[in-house]
Amino acid sequence: MLERAYNDSAGVTAAFNLNVLRRLNRELGANFELPGFRHEAVWVPAASRIEMHLVSVAAQAVAIAGEVIPFEAGERLVTEHCHKYTPDSFAAQAQAAGWTARQTWADEQGYFNVQYLE
């Protein structure tokens, strides 16, 4: 389900992810060609996270900050780790940071929750 959400058919997340390259071009004078990369999001169960990648569709070289960076076809550029927590694992992390979970609200399916911490 999470992979489908982050690889949405409308391409919203892909556009968001590719915007990283657009900003590097604009703000650091890089020369990424956006069609040279495709978005991919992968669920990593052991880490309980979605990893967002931009994958080079062909061998290419990109200049950024005076350096030339070669990319092989299929090489991945990791752009984001989006960690997912159960209510209990989030409460445990909060407790380790000195907070106490007082209340949790969730949707009917249990896909989303909000926690009140003190």
C-alpha cells in the first residue's frame, strides 16, 4: 500500500522527488537532465521506511559545483527516507526523548494516527 502511495499513478510524488534535481540545477548550477532520471519508491520492511530514489535511466555525467559526477544506467540517488511508526514504536521513541504519550487518535483503518505527548 505504501509503495503504491509513493509511486502514485498521477505522478505527484515523482514530480516532488524530481524537483530535487530542478533545485540543484537552479541553486547550484548543476546540469541534471530531469528525463534522465526516473522516480522510484521502495518499502524497506527491516527499517520500517519508504526510500525514495531517483534512478539514472542511462549512463550519463552531471556537473555540479565544479565536479563531474558519472552515473551508470540503473544507479540510484537516494533522496529521502520516510520512516513509518506504529503507535507503540512512536510512543517508545517519545519516551526515550523524555515525553509521555497521553492519547492517540487513529482513523478507522489504523493507517494514520496522531499522538498527544507531554
